[in-house]
Amino acid sequence: MAGHRIEIRGTVQGVGFRPWVYRLARRVGVVGRVRNDPGGVTIEAFASEAVLGRFIEELQRDILPAAEIVELRETTIPDEHLAAFVIVSSDADGQKALSIPPDLATCEDCIEELFDRHDRRFGYAFTNCTTCGPRFTIATGIPYDRGATTMSDFVMCAACQGEYDDVEDRRFHAQPNACPECGPALRLDRLDGQAATELDALAGAAELLSRGGVVAVKGLGGFHLACDATDGAAVRRLRERKHRDEKPFAVMVGSLASAQALAEIGAEEEALLTAPERPVVLLRQRQGADLAVDVSPDTSLVGLFLPYTPLHHLLLEAVQRPLVMTSANVSDEPICYQNEEARDRLERIADAILLHNREIAMRCDDSVGRVIAGIPTIMRRSRGFVPRPFYLSRPVARPVLACGAHLKNTFCIAMGDTAYFGPHIGDLETVAALDFFEEAIERMQTILSVRPDVIAHDLHPGYLSTRYANARNDVTRVGVQHHHAHVVSLMAEHGMQGPVLGVAYDGTGFGEDGTSWGGEFLVCCAGRYERLATFRPLRLAGGDLAMREVWRIGYALLHDAYDGAPPSDSVALLGDDVPETSIALVKQMVERGLNAPQARGVGRYFDGFGALALGRARSTYEGQVAIAWDQVANESILDAYPAEIDRTRTPWEVDLRSAVRAAVDDLRAKAPAGDVSARFHNAVVAVTVELLNALWADRGGLPVALTGGVFQNAWLAAGIESQISNKCRVLRHSEVPPGDGGIALGQALIADAILGDKG
Ligand code: ZN
Ligand code: ZN
Ligand code: FE
């Protein structure tokens, strides 16, 4: 007999991979063993060469839906004359490596049981198996087995234990295995003072939802607030109670077919929607779709996702209509995840809570994805992804904790040749968010068995994440420039060491010259960057306030474009609800530079142009006007406003003043906002391509890396990619978010490179 050692890296632990290999080996007639190891799974297989060949072929071909093979290495080993194929248990060989996989969406087999009247798990909301169910969110420690999960209090009944112990069963070693006899149970608590009905918890919740009620639903990584997404009054009520202004709500639909009825779904979108991570997918809403307008006011995009727990499947089946399912929190605080906490915090928001007695150990918000100019892109990497390893093409010399950005915070731990993103924390602006941040770091360090003594953080001295880093006296701290981190994150995603020519367009990031950056052309390696070009700065009167009162940015554009004396009919474009006294005050602030920091972010230009052309003075959430502005663009307009590049400055500066004047002329002539938007977008594309071509010739054809939150704008990404020289390789994001949720990876690699072989 021949012997092969097969080392597999990828998502192969905790997803039922070993029993699956076992069954395959038995079927094709291979003896040997399979075990988890720190990098993945190792198989030692013995059979004739022909049988081994078939075994290895089938290993890769019929892979489990939740598993993914990143790398498969084969070596020849001497025959050991074994009689059978066995699974070596993790405890037996003393391995304590990470084996906690992400939470996995309910599999087809479990869904079938859920709706099968004759099955013992019919209608049971906590059905799961070796290839699906909760993982990260119930894990309390390592190694990942039932005792180290929040299922430890539930003692399996004889039937469940039998499944758990039987290697031929699809619940073999399924740590959260449960049934109605022995597992967690649902409960409905009314918060509206009404007496509980006779109905069971699920039926009661469904009935409330059908009547327009708001129900908090305990999910995998936290509570959602649910209501009927087709009922305008219900959606408005939820919006008011949640203080959620106009930010879009995510909507859960029962099936792909219902999603298709609401939104346009291409092949890539479908793949994203049905992926085992089950992210919320941003889609173009169909005209006349049966959804309340208030679900996503003033955008034609809608975020849809499919059920990913049995509870969701049962609930959607019971109500038979799409449900708003938005993170249960007030404004932007972290998502609720504990029963008591939910009752306190949601008292005034929900009419009832559908909860259960399986504790959530770690909260984890929904992930969000979108197909951007042909590329499926993860915009928020959280539930379903955490704590999946991300493989590095070059290992780090020491473990590093990277704190991430201020807004849309996600941290990252890099060690050896892997990096692990933590869950989505949100905006690090409240004590509650900071607590969650620190708690999640602790948890990730525990499950990874690592205590990094290097911390990478943003350069901004005022950020809570920077203060967190500064308070840690026991570590080496490395400050990392925000846009450098964006570019290096993207390089890492493509396994590149650089140099690359990075284009980092976003709203804001601390610059080394005292201005806020965000229109940056940087030649980057991990250890250093050189800044070649940027955007002309704008004065943001009132600082952060200008991001909500975007008319202030609109005014700054006019002030700059007309040399301090914008004509009154241009100022009138800012709309009627901006008092003249406010404009006079902002004018003074801009002129004197008083509480009016300079900002170069391309996102701020979007805000400012949007304010002018749409007459929209305010954003109720960051980027609202910029997003609306992107949506109105008329795709049939091909010409562009003029834009200059000032090459007398170092770095060069993109100057959009003539674009502002041309837009004002158009608006005076009553051109539709959609035409103005298109010409503005085309101007940004054209000037970016012109700059890239100039820099590219200069820099020996480096790959171009498009990164930063602005590249969620498909028009820009597609436009630049199509117009740039076809000899130029363009890198874009997919697995690592282009926005601030993705920068922690870059921070970690930069800190490691800066420290080099030291320490
Ligand atoms: Zn399953
Ligand atoms: Zn049971
Ligand atoms: Fe950014």
C-alpha cells in the first residue's frame, strides 16, 4: 500500500470536516487517520495509488458547503499497515489550536427536519448539526467543545447523546446538539403590558408582527428588532422608537424567490445572499416592490438577507412576509445580547421580546456585502466570518493587535501567517462601544491563546482606540497612518508585499500635516509610504458637525471656487432652511480658519456637491447625502466637469474649483441633479485616471490599489478600472472591507514591518 500525508489549510475545523473525511475514506477504502492541527487538518491515508488518487480527487470535489480548502499539500510517507480509518480527537494529541469556527447558517438537512411533522425536531428553533449552527457566539473558551460553550448547562438526552457519539451520524460531535427534550426553549415576554396569550411563543410573536407590532428577536450574535416590512405604520413606529432617523433597515426574506420579488439579483448577488455566512446584501430595489417606503428612505438600495437560524426560518414561515430585522440597539450603541439587558434597553422600543435560554457568549452583528462593479465585496465583516483566519502571504514576526479605525471599528490580531478580524464593534464614540471593544479583544485573545505585546493604532491622538493603546503600558505601541493602512490591507488581500500605487479615497483620516486626509495617492510598502498626490483641502466649519450639516461643506466649496465671494444665487442652492446668519457665521469661520479644520477627503467633496445639487442641507447619518448623490447620477451623461491637477505643489493637488463653477452654471440653468451628479462623478474618474497615468509612467507600472470607503461607489470603481491603461493591474477589495472596517489588517502588518526584526 502507498501512504500519503495530506495537509489541508482553510476553513476545515468545527464544520464537520473530519467526520466527512472519515466517511469518504471508509467509502473508497482508505485506511489511516485524520486530525486537526494548528494550521488546519492533516490526513494520513494508506491505500493503493489508484484509490488514493480517487480519495484526494473527491476530497476537493465534493467539499462540504461550509468548508473551504485554501491549500492542499501532499507528501509521501511509508505504509503503517493499519486496519482502519480513525478520527484522532483534538484532546488526544494535546492540540489547543484555534478550532472555533464562525457561526454557520442552518443547512438544508436541518431545514428539512425543521418542517417535517414526523421528525422529532419538527418546529424546534435550536436544531443544528455538525455542519451548521452557532459556534463563535456560544464559545466561552478553548478548546471548542460543549463544556466551553453556553450549551454546557444543557445535558443531552439519550437520543441526542447517541447522535453525538455516532461517527456515522450527521450530528457526530455537534457541540450545540439539542432537541425539544433536552435543549433550549423559546419564550415570549410582552413589554406592552398586555397579558401573554395562550399561543406558543413563536406563534404569539408571529401574531404580534402580523398586527404591526415590534418584536425583539434573540438571534445568534444579538437581538434584532423586527416588524412587518410591508407595513408603513409599523416601520415608522420602529424608526421613531429607535431614533434611527433615516438610516436604511435590513430586511429578512423567507426565500431567494421572495428576495427576487423585491430586488434585482444577479448571479453574484445570489451567491452572496445564499453564502453560508448569510450577510445582508445591498441590492437595487425593484420599482413597485412591496416594501414600506420607510424601510430605506431616499435610496434605491435595500439590504436583504435570508434566514440563518432555525428560529428565523420558523418565524418567516409563520408570518409569510418580509420582516425588518435591524440590530437591537438605541441609535449607534452596540447590539443587545443578554436577556436582562434587552428587557431594560428595549422596553420602550419593542412590544414583546422573543427570547430563549441559550446565552450568547459573544455578540456579533450581521455582516454586510454588496456586489460593487462586478466584485462581491464584504463591507462589514462580522457574523459568519469571525473568527475565520485570513492567511498572510508573509508571516508577521510577532503577534500584533491592531485597534482599527474610529468609525465602523473592527480590530484585528495577526500572528504567524494568519490574521483574525474581530467582530464589528461600531463607532468608538460611547463608553458602551469602548467596553464592547475591550471585551471582544479579551475574548479573541483567549480563543487564540495569544497576548500580543505590540499594539498598532491610528495616529489620531483623540480617538478612544488610541487612548486604549496608550493606556497599555505593557506593550510596544506603533501609530499607523489611516490611508497607509487602507492600502496595505488591500495589498494583504492580494498577497502582495508592494510597492503598489494606492488610491485611498474616503471621508476622513488623520494626516501627518495637520489636515484631515482622504484623497490620497500613496506609493506603499508595508513599512513605509510616499505621498504623491492628494486633494485640495476644504475648510470644514464646525469640524465634525459639517458631516451632518453638509451645507457647510457646500458653502466651503463655493467660497473656495469663487475666491471668497460666492455669488448669492450660488449660495441660494444650499436650500431655504439654512438661515443667512448661519451662512455669515460659517463664512467667517472659513475665512479665519476658526474651528474650521482642513479636510481633503473625497467623501467630503461628495457631501458638498450633493448639498449644492440636491439642495439637501443635512445628513441624518454619515454619508447620507453622498449616497443619495451617487444614486441620482444619470448614466446616459458621458461628459465631465473640468478638473485640474496642481503640479506645482508637493504633493500634487487635485483642484475641483472649476468643476464647482461648472456645476453652479448647470444648476442655474436648471439642469437636473442627475446630470450634475453624473458630470461630477465623471470628473472624479477622469482626474483620477489622469493622475494615475502620469504617476504610473513615472513609477514603472506599479499595480494600482483602489481602497477606502468611497470605493463602495460602483460608478467610480468601474469608471477608473475601465479607463485606466489596460497594461495596469488594478487591485480591488473583496474579502477585506474597503471602508474603515478593513484597516486593522493593514495596521497590524505595518506595525510588524516598522518593527522589523527588532524586539
Ligand atoms: Zn445542519
Ligand atoms: Zn435531546
Ligand atoms: Fe478610511
